[in-house]
Amino acid sequence: MRIDIITVLPELLEGFLNESILGRAQKKGLVEIHVHNLRDYSTNRWRRVDDYPFGGFAGMVMQCEPIDRCISQLKSERHYDEIIYTSPDGEQFDQPMANTLSLKENIIILCGHYKGIDHRIREQLITKEVSIGDYVLTGGELAAAVMTDAIVRIVPGVIGDEQSALNDCFQDNLLAAPMYSRPKEYVGVDGKSWGSVPEILLSGHEAKIKEWEIAQSLERTRQLRPDLLEK
Ligand code: SAH
């Protein structure tokens, strides 16, 4: 799959996208992520992409032309399944949306800044508006990073063990079971025991461990997120 991110702050995204699992996914050729500097599409001699809002409101608004030029250029090169605008009033991003988007071939994510973008862009070019939560950020870059991370990690092959993304939180509307690693018994810095790992996990009995995992998932979901069980 291919993700094109349009931003006025490409350097904010580049470090994040090129490290760790996302970086490796690109090197392995499993995903292509391209970051476009919106200022490259400005026709203004100072590379401006924003202007005062009509109506005398405070702040600045991102203008139609640079965004139109950038998205038109991308659309002339390939078909896009979704052109997403990150926006606090958009549909709430969640695991099912990440799953759906991870099956797409090509998507664009447009990051807003300042007071947002000229509303006509949303009407003419955007096919989906997505919020990462009910709070307001200074720009859409963190939202684009969050979405890209969640989408790319479930593209087949990106996480080593194919199974490992399937038992994460929110797949099947369940929270994940607790995980333990070595040592079996840990004594804290203060000298007190932190208890030992559940015996069943040391048994090597695959079916029983699976049963334990499901029971733990259900119990944690019932306690912490009962709303998920109603879905
Ligand atoms: N005036 C706008 C907020 C602008 S914030 C309003 O009240 O709706 C600047 C930019 O940050 C937005 O254009 C959007 O792209 C991004 N942004 C802010 N909060 C966000 C959120 N919760 N989810 C996704 N993007 C967000």
C-alpha cells in the first residue's frame, strides 16, 4: 500500500516514519510512505499557503490553491481510494477504521494547520474526515502519524509474527490479555516479591493457554471497557 501525507511540516513526520517498525516496513517494500511539503505547491513568492479568514475571524486559514495543486498532481499519477483530512470534527479513528484503511491501495492524508483549511477543499476534494480524539491539536501531523502507525502495523508481513497483531486490544472488541516475560519470579528493588507468572503460561499446554488468554481478555474487557462487549 501507499500513503501520501501532505503537510507544511514534513520534518516533523520524517523521523517518526523512518524509524523502527514503520521504517523497516518501507525498507522491506511492504508500504510506501511519501511526505509532501505543501509549500512546494504554493505559487506565492514567499511560499505561503495560508491567508486571513473572510469575516474577520482570528487566525489563519489554509488556502485552496496549494492543496488543490498538490492533490491534483497526486491524482494524475494514480487512483486514490481515500483522500483523508485530519480534523477534530471528523469520524473518530479506531481499530476497525485502521483495519479497513490497511486494505486500501493508495490513500492521501492531508494535515491541517492554523485554524484549519478553506471549507471548499473539504467539499470538493476530501472523501473522509478523521479525528483522533475529542481534543484540538496545533496541526494534523500527529494525527497523521497515529493513523499511519496503526494502519501500517497491521499490513501483512509488517509485524514479524503474523498472529501477533490479531490478539492486540480492540481486535474482536476485546482488550488484550496480560503478558509476562522472564524472570518467572521477580523481587523488586525494595526487596518485596512481585509475585510469579501465572502457572498455566509455563505449562506448555497450548489449548489451555488459549483458554486462559480468552478468559483474561473477557475479564479485563468486562472490568475496564464494558462498552466494548455491547458492540
Ligand atoms: N479550528 C479548528 C481546529 C484547527 S486545529 C476546529 O476547531 O475544528 C489545526 C489542525 O490540526 C486541524 O486543521 C487538523 O488538521 C488538526 N487537528 C487538530 N485536532 C485534531 C484531532 N483531534 N484529530 C485530527 N486532527 C486534528
